[in-house]
Amino acid sequence: MSGKSNLHNSLWRQGSILPRDLVDPGVLPTDLDPAAKLVIVSHSCDIVHPSYEGEPYVEFFIARPALKAESLKRRGKNPRRLQFLMGDDGTDYVYEISVHDKFRVSRQVLEGKEPDTSRVVPKDDVATIARWAAKRYNRPAFPTEFDRRLSMVGKDKFERAIRRYGDDVSGIFIAFLSSTGELKDTEAYQISVRIVAPQEALANDEREQALLRLKTELENLFGNCAGIQVEGLRLDSETAFSLEDLKNSTVWDYEFVSEEDSEHTYLAGS
């Protein structure tokens, strides 16, 4: 594919809704819900790239109306499914995308066209979608022995705590103060844990109380994990969690926790 793009002055950006009539019907599932939307995930710079040879395609996810809102699918907590909001005249609707529903079309179909404005993805959720999609290929791995020790407490207990109190969690981060290898039964993992949430959540009494209940639940659950010593478990705002903190810790990937719909959940810093 060759030619010069004229999209630099267009309205197309990451998070734009791609009108369905711009996509060849053969690209999309034949039974696609009429209420589904096509959300562009390509970076804005790639969408308006001056050369079609350099950037021939635009990628998008199929976003379907969610049957119900689920906290474990918000803020990048689930590596395979993500729920986010799309607005319409002041009303927010919950939509869901799957990592398996990503498609691409020729970027040239955008020429002279405009995005569908019947739904708008908030800026924060656009960023979350992009980070969530990238984590498909770059998720942290914890020692198998560490995961086994956590699972001995009962994965349903961890899941229940996150489901009940984790709506506002941006990420749970673990710093290893001892070895990160596969330890012997006689050796203990020494860790510190940080629960991170937006500042506005901590400034709201009701939301803060939910996060504090999550902190208490996790303190109890980690405390019952034989072979894991928690030196400290804190609740922090995103503003208090520094770049240095991020470098010295790892977002908690606890795929062993949930088996719902054959999906596994984890907390991601989104």
C-alpha cells in the first residue's frame, strides 16, 4: 500500500468510534450485536501518519454492551476482558471488550470520514484500554512457589475481597524484600504490599472506607499464607506512589485466583 495520508487534520484519534459501515462486512462477526461499537486502539500518531506505506492499518476492538458491571473487569484487573464507560448526552454506559476481538482495516477507509459520535470514550478510559492491550504481551510473572503459597489460603477468598471492595483499585504492587526465586519449604518470601487508588477515591469517605476494608481483608489473607511474611501493607494514592516505588515493585499478577468464564484476573496499574 502506498500513498500520502491526509488525516493529519482529521478528527480521528485513539479511542474514536469507527462507524461500522466503513468496515467490510466480512471482517466482523456475522452475529454482531447492533449496539456494539468499534473502538480504535491504534495510537493517535499512527492513525494520522503521513504515509500509508509506513502505517497501512488501523486497529480496533469490538466493544459490546456489558450485561452487568463487574469490578474485576475494570481498570485493567482482568487480562482478557475489560469494562469501561462510553458516554451519551451525560449518561454513561458500561461496555466490554475482549482481547480476542481485535481487528484491523485499511487506514485509507478513514479518508474524508468522521468518527461515530453517538458514544464517547472518556480520556482516562482510552488510556486504560491502550495499557490493557499492551499488557497482553508484557505481564509480570511471580514465582510458582509464591503463587502456590497464596493459593493455599483459597483463591475464592482473594477474589471475593477484590470483587467487594476493589472498584477503585488502580493496582496492587508487591516488592520482594527477599529472594524472588523458587524457595524451599523452609524459606519464607518477605514482601511489602501497596494498594494504590486514585486520589479522588481516597477523598470520598464511602469509597475510602471500601478501600480500607480491602486493606484489612488482604492483611488477614496474606497473614494466613504460610511461608509469606508481609513486612508492611499500605493504602496509597496514585500521587503518593512514586516512580521509584514503581521501579522497586511489581504489579500483582494473581492469575490463580479466578476461574470465572475460564478467565483469570489480575490487578494492573491502569
